[in-house]
Amino acid sequence: MRIKFISVLAILLILLVSCKSKQNKSVTEADKLSNYPVENDKTSLVEGMTSFSFDYFKQLAELENNKNLCFSPASLQMAFAMVYSGAANYTYEEISNVLKFPLNPEKFYKEFDEYFEFLQYLPNDENLEFALANRIFLEKTYKVLDAYRNTVNKHYDGAFQPVDFINSAIKVTEEINLWVEKITKERIKDLIPIGTLDATTRMVLVNAIYVKSQWRHAFDETYTIKKDFHVSADKKVNTSFMTKSQKNIKHFYDEKLSAIELPYASDNISLILIKPNNSSIDNINSFIPDYDRYIEIMRGMRMREVVMEIPKFKIESSYSLKKSLAAYGMRTTFTDMADLSGISGVPDIKIDEVLQKVFFEIDEKGTEAAAATAIIVRQTSAMPGSEPQVFYFIADKPFIFILKENNSNTPLFVGKYVSPN
């Protein structure tokens, strides 16, 4: 296993599609190409993944209402990419429909290879500390197809690790959790609770991501103030706000909201803050943008001097995503009807659980963020007008934040801040 420290927070596209079996017969690459012609995939890979990021986060926000929240679509998508490469038939189509992965493998690989090659040749940037790793913890007695193993070896740096779920599930759980801790600099601990894995577990597919970068223009701690954050019309909480005036900051505003883009020392990432004009803990979810609105905000950004007041915050979120993904469209993937025959040659396994933990913190110096996702696979029981000279961005009401990479504006982390801790 190689841990890639890469000077960009953009690697959201490590996605796999391999040509796997239908029933007990392998489907060839040509078969899959004929089943899913390129012209059926009208949306690019990054467009689809960005669209999923906001659509699914809105569903999560409704389920986790009235809470500070942070979610990593990148980590979830990368973990599911390893599943997608072994999915077949209706399960393959379900994952494609939900995560908006291209159905056609030729299109998928072309867009992935172009983007990943671009990332690999970016200059090493000392201003960004970034780690990304994938690993498949595989029951040592469970046989996988050579085609699936080759796909994983090619695209995931040989990410298989044989383990003994049958006799040592607790020990393996601890091993996985320690691996995640190492990648995320101890920001993500105990991703998988003890007792979750057992003798029927066949695979755990894990992604971990870590990023740390300083602001391009740091906030002066001497100007940090205490003031009220307005949670709702009748509730306010006193908390610490970072304050400054800065020229040449991208901003957007219209009759519904204002937004700014805060640059980091690394040119490869930035933080978007979106504050609706009349936001509260009760209505913030309705302002989570869809893909079109997000692009409208990005394209409408203009440089201006900005006076800003932004609360310092730290969010730690933990999810079981099985039910929400099933409700979102993965209806058979978590049942005995799942077809992951591209992994072993027969449809004898299903996804039993999807877990994610996220850490996100901003202060006067910069941002630190980490996320990890584990997909647990078990044996089945059966087979505006004129602008002001200075723009004011006072984030003293609930707002939305997006940590994105700047090549394609694809989100890595999406969150909402509704109340000081």
C-alpha cells in the first residue's frame, strides 16, 4: 500500500468500473460497452459527482436536522468506486444512478484517467498537507476474481489486505481503525465500532482522506471578538468570531444570499461560505444549492474588498449511511438481491453497512479536515444591481460551507453550521 501525499485536495475521482459477471459468467468489456453506449451518459464524471454531493447532502441535512453537520462526498464516492468495479446488472445501474457514475466504462475510464493524470503531474505544493488512501480488507479464505484483483491493483496500488474475519473479527476491527487513524493524523478514531464485524464479513472497503492548509491571508487573533450568533429569531449564542477586512476576495450576492470564497496558501483548494439573507436553524436546509445554483454562484463571483466576521468552529460528524442510501435509490444493493458477482464470480455477497466519520475545523490560521468511509460487505443468506465598494460578509446566522478543489470546483467536504458548540 502506498499513501499518496498529493498537492491537491481534488482526488475525488478514483472510481472503477470493471467488466464483471452476469449470473456465473463473466461479462466482457465489449458486452458492457454495447449495453451502455457512451451517448447515454450526457453528464461528465465531475458534473455528476458534484450534483450528487449537494443532492445527497440535502437529504442528510433533513435527517440530521438542527445540527452542525459535515459530510465528505469525496470519501464516500471513492469507497463506492471499489464496489462499483465489482457490481453487475441492476446493482451496477443502481450505484450509477445514485452516485451519478457514468454507466459506460469507456467514458468512465477516459474521464478518470485524464483527471487523475492531471493530478499526478501537479507540482508538489508545500502549502498543502494532503493524504488519500484506499484499502480493501479481504477475508483470507474468500476468493475474488483475477479480473477484479487486477482492476484494484491497477487503480488502487494493490489495496488488498488479507485478514481473518472468521476467527478474529475484533482484532481486524482494531487493525482497520488504527489504519484510518494513521492516514487521518488521529482525527478519525474508531470508525468501525467493536462488534460490527463478525465471521460473516467478507470485505471492508475503506477510504481515508486528510487535508490541512493555512489561509492565504491569516486572521489576526488579536481581532477575534466575542459576539452573538443568531441561531433563530428567538435564540442567540455568544461565540468567537474571526474578523478582518481583505481586498481581492471573491464574493457573490443576490436577493436571496451572499457568498465568499476564501483562498488558502495552496492555490488548489478554497472554502466557499454561503449565508442566506434570512437564514435560521429552521430554514437553512432549503438553501443548500443544487448543481445549477452552485455553478451560478461560482460563475457569479467577483473580486471585491470584503469585511468579514466568521465564527471559529469544529465539527465532528458520524453516520450510518445504509438507510439513507437505500432511500436514495440503492434498493437492492443492501439486500440478498445484490449482484456483486464482478468480485467473486457469483452473487454471494451484499453491502451490509456504510459508515462515515468526518472532522472539520477552521480557526485564524487555516483549516484541517479529515474523513473516512467504510463499506462493510457480508455473505448473503441466499445467493443583482450596482455593487458597494466594500462587501460585508457577517456570518452571524446559519450558513453553508464547501471545501472544494479548484480545478473543476468539485466538493470534497460539504457542511452546514447552525449553532456554536
